[in-house]
Amino acid sequence: MRFCVLGSGSKGNCTYIEVGATKLLIDAGFTAIEIERRLAGIGVEATTLSAILITHEHSDHIRGVSVLSRRYGLPVLASSATIEASGVVLAKLHSHTGFMPGVTFKFADLEIHPFSVSHDAADPVGFLISDGTLTFGYCTDTGTVSRLIQHRLSGCHALVIESNHDPDMLRNGPYPPALKQRVRSKTGHLANQEAATLLADLIHEDLKHVTLAHISETNNRPELVRECVSHLCGFKTLRIALAGQDEAGELVDLSGLVC
């Protein structure tokens, strides 16, 4: 199992995960050309992709979905409510396979479990992806950490979770009041300390890699994110990375990290 956050933030989100011959994108929030370029940068040809999973319908998560789906004949896996809420943006796909939050489904040799998160979208979800041995957890764009989220993400070998904003920077920053309220609401995004608290609850011996994602370029700084999780760095088997907006992160070989 290998994965790479190709980019994450308010301008676009896309994560690549590969298990054997099965190669998935979670969201495709950049243009198709940009996603192709970033995939090529980690040695992956877009022609080898298998499908696109969608967390929710916001443009920074679906911008390139339709073009990639049609260009490469990719099925798009998303809830019916998400497809409907996307309007014309996802109206022309190669194919669409629906799922229901809370119901595990199979794709190729993988088990995929979509679970509900708290965001101002029609039917937002995170994902657990398992090959029967390793489990990858993905959860961004949630304004609060529910018991369901904690339960679903426990036991993962790798995680991508958001650490979106610093409350003081958001409060004193340039966003208009309504947008500030949206970000800090229960259906907005997690603050650094909330993300760190979640991670502290999830940490266990077999959790080997965590990528902190959806870091605001306006209301956050990498050093603030690292400061919040610094107390976890004593857990010697855990690697922590920060996803950027402008370039792909490391291609992580999870199989090589888990004994």
C-alpha cells in the first residue's frame, strides 16, 4: 500500500492511494492537467488509475473529476446526494457508482468504508480503505470530531487528517465575519489543537504515518501545526508530515513501514 497527498488546501485537494494494481484518487480538486502533472512527478501515469472517490461536492474537491473520469474511463464513487448537489460539475461522468455512508463496499480487492463527517455539504464523508492487512484512514473537512470519527479512525496504520487553522490567526485575519464563522463552526474545519487532540486519541503502536492536511495558507502556519503536535513526536515509530498546497508530498510506502 502506497499513498501520496498530491495537494491539500482551499485551492484544491487530491490524494493518491495504490494497492497492487488498484490505483485510486480521493477527490480531484485541481484541474485534470495539474493532477496528471503531479501524478507524473511521483512516477504514476494517469492512464493506470482505477477510480475516483469523492468526499463531498465543494469545488476544491471535484474540479478535475469529470475530465479525468471521461478521459480515462474512470468510475466515480460518490454518494447520490453528493452527485446531485454538485449540479452540472459532475453531470457528465464516464460512470457513477453510489455508496451510502456507514456501509462498507468492495472495489477490486479493497474494502472501502465511507463514514459521515460534519461539514457544510450535502453528504460529506471520510474513508477507510483496507486490503485486509493494512488500513488507511482519510478525514478532512470536518468541523468537529464525533465519536463516530474517533471510532472509525482508530486502528489505522496511516492517516490523513486536517489541521486547518489557528484560532487567533483566523480571528484576526482578513476573512469576512461570515466566512470566519463558517470555518470555526461545527460544520467547518478543525483547528490545530483539535487536530492534535484527535491524533493523541488515535495514536497506537501500529500507526506509522500521519499527514496533516488542508492547512490554511491564510489562517495557519506550518510551525504552528508542528508546535501543536510536537508532544507526539516522542512516539518514535510515528512519522508526521504536513501536506502542502502547491506540490505533491512524499509517496509513502506503508507496506515498508509496518512490520
